[in-house]
Amino acid sequence: MLDKEKNTGVPRRYIRNPNIRWFDFDLSDLQEILVEEKDVHKYEIRDGDVLICEGGEAGRAALWKGNSDGIIFQKACHRVRVGPRLDAKYLIHRLFYDYHNGGLGDYYTGATIKHFTGQDLARYEFPLPPLPEQRRIAAILDKADALRRKRKRAIELLDNLMQSLFLEMFGEPTTNAKGFPLANLEDVVTAVVDCPHTTPNWAPSGKIALRTSNLTAGGWDWSDKRFVSEQEFHERSVRAYVKPGDIVLSREGTVGVAAIVQDDMEVCLGQRLVHVRLDGASIGREYLLSFLLYELSPRRISRIMVGATSTHLNLKDLRNMNVPIPPKILQDDYRNKTDKIYFLKYRAQRMMSTIDTAFLSLQHRAFSGQL
């Protein structure tokens, strides 16, 4: 059994739910744990294994390729080794399709936080064409997904450029080598507002309720919009309405993602999100967003996160974060320099949204026998 409290055992890096992305893995922030030798084999990963999230974005799945180099998986994830009648890539595409079309809803466990338990996964049903047809469908969808990946990579490169400029102008925030005055986050913003701790009552149309999957590192992903009714929208906004210029960030599950609310957005918060309101007097939105993205990235956020199995960012710790406050003229210069990057990123994200819509349409055709 995996246990962080044990001080003996075999050291192993391990896959957690946040490391599982759709179709592949993010291994940039693997953590290490001591595992009893008898459990190493139990949690090993082999070429061709499918790993599936139990919580967070429950049902998200990826295919492991090649050797594991000793990496194991957390028991909160599920490992599937397909049999001779099922193609692994076909299974992942089917999970992706059902996840984005609500087809997994009947299999989730939990009233407020949804889980995709081993029992839920075992009863998951879907049409199973002959193996050659599965492979044909998976190959077509893989090619379409490759285009999505290239666009996502372009957005990641723009994110890296933004962070490099931030560090060049302001230095590493934790050490604050440039000696900027420090202030608690709550002292330089108007409000830090938590989300309702309930699952939204989803509706087929209406107002958008944000989820962590809609956030990226500085932008928005609308490939999976979810809606609530007008009444639900106002009920979820009772603490404060989300307004243009606010910064929305994730405090649990997928951390290290945040974005500025745009003028044309009318949204409320789903679960695991916080929105920060600024008055712009002492700290600029673009500077604060870049600061939060840097400090709350998976590589650095662990020092202020709490919880053994379901780690989350405590609201009190967020409000008390030390924020270096550079001169406003320097922040304005940063905003001017990043305007072009934001424009390119906005254009790339619009194209990404179009590609995602086309991909879902292609999947629908594939799984309805029209491909």
C-alpha cells in the first residue's frame, strides 16, 4: 500500500491524477514516495497500460508508452490492461467522448465531489465493434488529436515566453532579489472569493459555470462548456458575481492554472475555483496573473498546499501570500510588452476552440457509425 507516512521502503516516483492528461501524461512534477517492496509490483506501469483518473476530472485517461523507469501509479488512479477484444486507444477515445457528452454521468459516485471508482469503471458500458474497426477509428482520431496537440504546444511556448519575460523583469518572486516591497495578497486586492462548495445543477443551455478544465496557464479552454440555469447562476454568485478583469484560479485538483475574465464573459464559479478582484491601484492584473501562475505552479505550490490525498490550496494561505510589489511604471511596462503575446495566445486559443469542436464532431461521427 502507498503511504506517505511510512519512513521505510523503496523510493519510487509516482503518477497522481493531476499527472494524467487526456491521451498523455505531464511528468514535470512527479513526486516521490516510499513503497513497501511487496506493493511495487502491484502499482507498476507497463507499456500499453491505460491510467484513468478516479477523482478530479473523473474518467480522464491516458496511454502509457514504453518503459516506466520505475515509475508507479497512485492507488487513487485506475490501471487498465486491455484484453484481446479491446484496443487501448479506442477505449481512451471512447472515454473522452462520453466524458464530454455527459455519458459518464451515470457511472459517477459521490453527491458533491464526483468519483469514478473501480466499481464504477467495472460497470462502464459502451459499444464494442470488431477489433480491426476499433483500430481504424482510433487511428483516424489519433491523427485529428495530433493537430490539437500541435496547437496546444504553440500555446505552451507562448506561456514559456511570458514567464521568461516575467522573471527577467521582476526576478524570482520567492527570493525577491530585487527587493520590492512585500504585501499580503488580501491587502492589495479588493476581494478573494471562494466558490460554492456544491456541484452545480447542470443544464443543457444557459449561463456558463466555470470548471478547472476551462482554465489554462493564463487563458481559457472552451472545449468543454457546462451550463446552469439563470436561477442557479444567481445562486452560485451570491458571494460575489464574477466580473471582467477578475482573476479566476484553481485551488484544488488541477492547480497552477488561472486566467483573467474577459469583457464578453458572463460566468459563475463551479467547484474548486476562486476569483480575485483588483482595483488596479497598486498592482496590475497582468503582473498579478503572472505572479500567481509562477507561485502556484505544480513545481512550487506543494509548500503551501494542505491535505494528504486530496491536496488543495487553503484560502487563508492564498490571502496571506507574500506578493512583491514592483513600481507601477515597471508593471505597466510589463503589460505593454505582453500585450502582443496575449494577442497571439488569444488567436491561438480561438483556433484551438475551433479544432476542439471539430474533434468532438469527428468523434460523434466515429462512434455513431458515420465515419
